[in-house]
Amino acid sequence: MKKIFILSALLCLLVFGAGQAVDPEVAGKCMTCHKEKSPGLYKQWYTSAHGIHKVVCLDCHGAKQGEPDAYMHEGALIATLVTPKDCGKCHKKEMEEVDNSYHATAGLILESNDAYLAHVAAGHPIAILGCESCHGAKMEIDKDEYNKLSKECWPNSGIGRLNPDGSKGSCNACHTRHGFSKAQARQPEACSKCHLGPDHPQKEVYEESKHGNTYYTNVDKMNLESDRWVVGEDYYVAPTCATCHMSATTNQPLTHDVGMRISWTLRPPISIKKDNWQTKRKNMKDVCKSCHGSTFADGHYYQFDASVRLYNDKFVRPAEKILAMVHEKDLTEYPANFANEIEWVYWELWHHEGRRARHGASMMGPDYTWWHGMYEVAKHFYFKMLPEARKVEDAEINAYIDSLIANDPMHSWLTSETGELQERIRSGEMQKIYENYFQGE
């Protein structure tokens, strides 16, 4: 331990020598104090790769004079937050990939309807714990305590946290402090703090899929602690979230940009293809083909694409048009967003049910594709959205709905006899209505 203290002092002098002289005795205080005051934290660090390689507290928490969240603590200038910019001193490539990723933009939800709804329908404390805990908060300094973080925003390990040094994100959202384990980040549980629930149930979809089932029954064969973790070589029994979205294959290096293998944007009401989607799909198919044949991967995307196009055209585009017509008439009872039933119905139609259907289709989760997904979309479109729109008692709105049901072959089933519909299904006539959704890009 004495050797560690000496090395700690030397590292501190290297890191802070240009801006602050550190007493060698101060360098050892971090570990000796935290070993007593917070032994769990100390042991997490001590057994981590950082501890083994003598990366000490001040290497990460040390600050320079003038930094907005820097304050003196036991003879050293430190900052509570360790940001991606701090981690980037040693992990430059990873920092740059995270900064370019969709994860790094998650904090921008603070200006979206998601956060708006939490603030007005619930209240500010719920927005802090319910939205910012996953997406990230804007980190503010407490005016009453010298350069310390405000209690309203700290603690926070949101993936898109807006940090005082201008960086976006939080590495410990996946590599939980103070162990920063790569094995932990490779497991699906690392993602399940945020990717679950009624609006984006990736965790639940994964668990019901064959991928999840195979993982949980073979986790002991996953070689999670390995430094090298290439699918098909270092492990092969199952994939995790990291396998498909981040980890290395025989043809691709590891990436911390989680969007490099995602071809559809499934978050908004209407799904769209991402920029450079062909390359991103090729990247994901490369992962698939580590365990499956090309025909398997091609067939999955053939079915998945058709499901997304169908959802877009059959339900959300008409629902958007109907909602716009209702707003144009200005006949709603209250002026604020979400102050009228039809806005809640539309929101849940795409934000909850529609996302569940799309994520279920993308991850081979049949129950979420249908019963938790498109079943709910259809039920609430026909028997909540349309009746709510008719309450406006506007001729133009009613004419549009009547035409949709009478003339659109995807919706005209409503006016058919059950026996007639069963015969149309048996004959393949109903299936032909949707043939065009298996075509195109």
C-alpha cells in the first residue's frame, strides 16, 4: 500500500503539476480515508482494472483552478463529477465515439414533450427522478455551497448528462462506478435501467426472445471477463445488447457509438431510415451472421421492414392527420398540450403501443410485436382515437374517417361480415392487401 501511495503522489504531480502543487501526503489521503469512510467504494476501486493498474482517485477526480465544479477537499482541488472528457484523457477513442452517438443526445429530451408531460402532469421532482435519471440532467452548481453540485441534479448518471465542462454523457451509466467493469457493461442488465417499460421495452423483448432465453440459460459460458470479446470466437452461445450494438466481430472492431448498426429510427411517431442506413444494416447483419446464415438475417429484415412500414401507413399517418384536423378546428376544451383526451390517446398510440410493436419486431419478440404492440395500436386507433375525433362533430373530420373505413382496404374490414372476412383470409385476399409492404426501401 505504501508503494501505491507513493505512485499516487507522483501521478498527482504529473496531472496537476502545471496548475496546482499537491502535497505528497495528500495523495494518499483519498484511499486511506475512503477505505474507512466508504469501504464499499474503496473495494470496488481496489479490485477494478483501475486499481490494479494504479489509476488513483485524483487521476479521475482531480480538477484545475477555474473549472466550474472544482473545490478544495482535504488539500486537493477536486470535482465530484467524472465526465467523458475526464475519461477521454486515457480513453480518447471511446470518448469520441460516445460523443458522436445517439446516447450523448439523450439529455436533449429535457426540451421535448416527454419531459414537458412529466413536469406538468406530475411535477418537477418526478421529472428529476423519472426522466433525468435515465436521459441525464443539466448539471448545475449549488449557489450556497462553493462549487458543489446542486442537490436537484446530483446524483445523476444519465446517459446524456450535460456536464459543466461542456461534455455530454456519463460513462458510468454503463460502467458503473467505482468498479467500471467491462463484464458488467457486456450484460443485458447494464442496459435495463433505462431500456424497459411501456414505451421502450427492449429488456422485456430481449428476455422473451430466443436470444435472451439462450443467454440466461448459458450465461456461465459467455466468457464475460475476457479482455478480448469477439462473437463467434471468444463466446458463441448467445448475444447480449452489447454483442449486437457495440462489441467486436471478426470483421468489425468494438464501437461505443450505439447507432452504427441501427438502420431504422423507431423513436418518433413515424419511423424513418437513418442516414447511411445501408452501411449500418450491413454492420448489424455482420453480427447476425456470426451465428446465423445470410438467408436467416435477410428474412428477419424482410419481415421487420414490412411491419414498420405497415405501422407507419395503416395507423400513424391517419392518426396524425386526424389529430391535426381536430387542432385546426380549435374545438378542444382546453388549449394546453395533453389537456384533451384525444392527445393522450394519440400519444400512447405511438409512444407506448407503437414503439412496443416496432421494438418487438426488431428484436424477434412475438408477444410484444402483437399482443403488447399492434393489438393495442389497432384497438385504440379504432375504438379510442376515431370515436374521440368524432366527438368534435365536424363534417370534414367525419367525412375523412368514413372514407378511411369505406375505401381503404386495410380498414374496410370493419364493415364486413365475420364469415366474409374469414373466407377472405382463407383465400389469401387479405394477405394480398399488404404485399406492397414487403417491397422497397
